Amino acid sequence: MFGFRAYPTPILRPLGPFIAGAVIVFWATNSLQNSMLKSDEFKKDPRNPYG
């Protein structure tokens, strides 16, 4: 189609470690942020969505 050939280029296999690392960093950042929002220091902050 339009002069392009369908080469069997692997996409997900080489990017797998980067995708896994991104998921782990996102999960760790989210859990750290949630635990900090629920701490005693930030419970009385008016910007806290759980307050």
C-alpha cells in the first residue's frame, strides 16, 4: 500500500522493559503520593482532596 512493504519489525518485544519500567514507576509514584496525602502532616491541608 502506497509503496510500503510490510516488514516483520518487532515493536513490543524490544520495548517491553521500558513499558514495564514505566508501569513500575507510575505505580510507585502513585502509591507514594497516596500515602503522603493520608499522612497526619497533610490531613489538615485545604488542598488535600481527601480532607
